[in-house]
Amino acid sequence: MKISHKLLLLVSSTALLLGACGKKAEIEEKPSDVVVAQELPKISPMQAALTGEWRTEAAKRDQFRHPEQTLAFFDLGTNQSVLEIYPGGGWYTDILAPYIKLAGGKYTAAVFEESMGDRFIKANTRFLEKYADSEVFGDINSVQFGSTSSSIGDNEYDLILSFRNVHSWMGRAYEDKAFADFYAALKPGGILGIVEHRLPESAEQNPKAPTGYVQVSYTKDLAKKAGFEFVEASEINANPKDTADHPFGVWTLPPVSRKLKEGEEVEGFVAEKYLEIGESDRYTLKFRKPE
């Protein structure tokens, strides 16, 4: 995708005919075929990333995920070293990688550690193959991350981003290690950005988070134990329609939209009503590693 281009404006020559009664017409000539180059406004790196042709389908979910506002809230900027935790299918990578390539910086993906098994190794391979086009996505760096992985960095990153992952760390009981690893990997003053499915504070928090929903207070406590300072919360990704009490947890809602299996019965289950809710209610939290 071209970030900027020049418009060539062709100005044709004209002749001005001045006539007077009984007098010979005089012709004022102007240079012919004058080409004027006019610089058009440049597209910002963020707009180039958001409107890239590789996002045709993914962009339909911007209404629920608000990527431009979310990344601005997390202070994404130029010339940064950015680590994305468990990119999965790469929904945010589609934006982050081309943006960082254009804005100057370094993109790294924290992929699954190989000890998690063949399914996760294959997922890593698919991810790296998807972003092999360095002309669009720049150089994709990767580091393994998980319950037994070693350091993912030492005062290396300006920004670490996690989208809907806290429940996964809780499910495998390495949430404390995860936040400790992030703290060690960030530069002093670096930002940790967390987006997660919101469990109401009035509900009971299962430490394994089997529904995929996690309380804001629980995530704040994890970050605080690791040494982070809480900076700010945003309701950018809130969805008041989501009651967080669905039969198949957060996966009842789009984009997974879990359906009843053959022979399975859930009283009052109507798939269409979950489509109307849209994607989950999410909180957006910003933490900082002290200087």
C-alpha cells in the first residue's frame, strides 16, 4: 500500500485573443503542457495499518475492539520496542506489525512455548508464516512464553500488550509468573496494556477463570504484586449488554459464538440473542513499571 503519492496536474496552454475594431488580433502565448507536481497529505502509519487490504475481514470487528483508540490509550508511538503476548490469529498483529514498520521500531510476538505441545507449535508456525511478508509487516521477532519459559526480556521493551489473555494464564496457573516476566522485560517507565473480559465485582472469581471472565480488581492485584503502578482505566471496550453469565462463558458470544452440540441441551438457549449482544464487555487497563 502506498503511503503517499504525487498528483500530476496538467495545465493546458491557452491563448488570449485581444481584438479591436479594424485592428489585427494580438495573441498572448503561455507555455504549453506545464506539469505541476502537488504533494498530497500523507497517510499516517496508523491509518495505513488500519486500512491495509489484509484487514478487509478483520476490520468488521473494529466496532467492538476499537483498535485505534485502544492503542492510543496504551501510548503506542514511534521508535518503540513492542511485545505482543500470544497474538493468536493475529487480529492485533495485522495493525501493530505494519504500524511499527512504518513508525520505526521493533515488533516481537510472545508465542507459545514448545513444551505446551504439538497443537501450540503448529499455531506458532501458522502465525509466523502468516506474517512472513516483510514488505508489509516488517521483521517479525518472536520469543517463547509460558508457564516454564525462561526470560522474555530484560529491560527491553517500551510497551507490552495483552489482549484477552489473563484468563488463559489463570487457567494454567501461571498468572503470577506472567506479570513478573512482563515487569522484568519492560524498560523502567515502560507500559503494560491489558484488555480482558470483565467479570462483575459482585460475582465470585474462580481462580481458574473457566468462563473467560476476570474481575478488574483481580487483574490489578496481579499487576501490583509484580511491582507495577496502576496508571489509568478506560471504558473504550465496554459493552453494557454483556451480563457475563452465559452458558458457555465468553465463548457463547461472537466471534466464537459457541453452539449446542448434538444431544446437548441448555434451557432457554437461543443463539441469536447472543449475536445481538455482540462481543464481550472488556476492561482496558494501563500499568507502568516505575522509573
